[in-house]
Amino acid sequence: MALHFRHPPTRVLLYLCACVFVALAQTTELSNATPKTAKRKPSSLQAYSAAQVVAAISLQDFGSHVVRYGQLSGTDSVSAVFVQVNKDREVTCITAISLPDGKVLWQRGQPHKRNFRTTGDIPVQVHDWNGDGFDDVIYYDSRDIVVLSGSDGAVIGSVPSEEPYSLYIYPTNQFGGPPGLILHGRSFNALLAPDLSVVWRVTNGFSHFPMSVDVDYDGEPELLAGYVLLTSRGQTIWNKRQLGIHNDAASYGDVTCDGAIEIAIATSGKGALLSTAGDVLWRGDENHAQHITIGSFSANTCERQIATMDRDKEISGILRMYDARGRILWKSSGHGNRAMLSRIDNWIADTPTSLLLVSRSFSAPPTLYDGSGKLVARLPFPPALRHENGEAKYSFHFAQHFDLNKDGQEEILISNEDALWIYTNTNPSIGMLGGKTSQSLPNPRICNSTFYTGMQ
Ligand SMILES: [Ca+2]
Ligand SMILES: [Ca+2]
Ligand SMILES: [Ca+2]
Ligand SMILES: [Ca+2]
């Protein structure tokens, strides 16, 4: 049975009304102070986007920069899990709420508003670890890797562990079905079996988040951990540490439309496109490539394009789009030095091309662009009440997207420490050929959430 949006319960109704009012009010306000991109002619896709707030959920005292999504109560419902941490990155509180009504399902630890902030990944993911049909919460609690039952938050497994920087659900076939768990540390990677025993451990340099990709097409995904490509048994295939400071984000796909996969890496320097053999095909123009994503951003070619987010110190947050050969198709003005990038495929259903979602800009709300850089939508997200020099400022916020109600279109979920906003596109399907795969849960992007979006 499909999940349908319901009227929110009374306790959040006033908050919802206030937020929608603020959102609508800010839409008007923003139109007076919009950056240059908003003055462009409407793109054809803009006509098919009508962002509407479905819910605005108060996070009370349990809000956090760290949020994960999953089906904690079974396959017909979606929940959000907020993870608070202290200044030492120790998890202090985990709160699960149902969506879109915001009801608290369970909570472990003591919530406190001061523990909303983090500046890096936190080792926590949501996945059905014990295979009972309910997603579970897997995290590091400063001593152990712990698995909590998603349905009630009870501990269903734990094992002492060294500290990982992030966790990665690794879809290896070596356990006969269930995935493994990668402990992605600052200087090591380790594979844990479904019983949480260590299968292998290797040392390597720091990177933000690993990525699995089947480079030899045998059905078993290899693991890109930093600049090291590993077999699923932990053996090194190649090491490309000469690419730069570290692997900030990675993405893969058949960019050149020849049936062979390429790998794109943001390197804290110039972006790079590699063959699966590790050959560098081209480098980009970035000063500090932070995010990178391969997508089908043009309907005119079967080749794919590559978008990057550059943390240049002077004009930070520049978006660039490259063709398969590494030629720049366009670049944007700066979105700010904390801006994040994600590819979204199904905001407009049945469109053959992907869109870019730019979020965490301090000077503009989360914004969608098409593959030519034209504005598609600005989400009605209210600025925080923080002003400098009279300008509207946006709080730290984080964007995620998937098909929440299984209708073929993705919803966009934006959270800051105070609230979670859910947006949907109320326009009907564009009806073009070549619609893409639905992004409802479960999906590998959502069960491997990270700040450092690329494959995300
Ligand atoms: Ca489970
Ligand atoms: Ca393989
Ligand atoms: Ca290719
Ligand atoms: Ca939907």
C-alpha cells in the first residue's frame, strides 16, 4: 500500500502553518533579492516544477545536522533518524520519527539543543542489518559498533571496535546475500561480516567516504576507498594517491557511452575522470573540487556529463558542468563556500535528464538547476533569523531526496537543527520518453548517507 501524505497532528499544526506562512512570505521577499540566475528566462523544465511544502516538522530539542532515512516500521512507512553528537563526535542521542507526521517513535540518550552540530561525517547508517524487513540503525558509540532495532531502538548486536570516520553498507556477495559493513577510518578500512566479525583490514590515506563499483563486471563490486581501489577481499588493484590531497567525493558511470564505466573523483584540487584501469582521462579546472557527480544532464547525447562543486577561496561554491571529454559546458557564479551538490533524477517524473540540487548556500534557499544551468526551482525554505548587513542568511541545512510516497516523483527533504521541511513537486508528469528508475526506499544512496555527496 502506498504511503499517502496525511494532515499533520495537532502538535505540529501550528508550527506547520507558521513555516508555510514564512516560506510563502520569503518566496516574495526572495524575489526582490534574487541572484542573477533567477532573472533568466524560464527554462522548459521550470514550467514542470511547482515546489510545495508537504510538512514542516519541529525537531524540538533533538534536531541535528546528522539525519538518516529508512523504513524502520516496515516497508510501507518512512522514518527519519536524527543523531546528536558532542564536540568529541560522540553520539549523545538518537531519535527516530515517522514521516510525514513527525511522531517520535523512539529515542535513546538525552536530547539537547547544543548537540546539533557536526562538521564531518558521523559513523551511522540505517539499513535492515538482521534481514527482518525493518531497517535498523548501525552506529559507533565511542567503544562499539552497535546495531539498534529500527522498530524500537533496542540493541540487537554490538562488537568492540576501533573508531571509524564513517560507515558504509557494502553490497558484496561474499556473505551469500547480506551486505558487509565497511569501517571507513581516517587511516584504515575494514570489512565486517554480517555477524560484525572483522574479515579484513587495510591501512590507507584519509578520504571522506568510500564507494563501491564493479570495475570488471563480474557482479562483485570492488571498493574505492580514498585513492585505493580494493577487491572485495581487501587486495589493492591500484592506488592513485598522486591525484591530490584526498578523495572528497566520487561518482561512476559510463560517461563516454561505450559500455565501459568511468570513475570521477573530487580531489580537493582539480576534479578527475579515470578509467576503471586507473588511467587519468582528464582533469578539471577546480581549485578545490569538493563534490562531483556523473549524470545524464543532456537529452541530446547518450554520453553523460560531470558536474562539480568548487570550494575556491575567492569565489567559492562554483558549479561547473563538463562534457565527456572534459570540456567545460558552463560554470556558475559562487554559491558560497559550504554549498553542496546532489544529482536528482526524479523531481520531475518521466524526464530523461537529471537535475542539480544545490543546497547549504548561505545566501539562497536550496535550488534546482537543469543540465544547462538554468533555474528550475527555488524551494521555499525560510532563512534563519540571522542577519548580517541586513541580508537574509540561511542556516546550515542539509538536503536529501527520494520518493517518499512511492508515486514515481522524488520528494526533497531539507533539515536544519530546528525543523525538517518536506517538499514535493505538485506539477503533473512532463510525459517525455526515457523516464528514470524510481528512487523510493530502500535504495543504496540513502542507506549510505554522507556529507560528501558524489555518488549521492
Ligand atoms: Ca532489521
Ligand atoms: Ca567486480
Ligand atoms: Ca565509458
Ligand atoms: Ca513522491
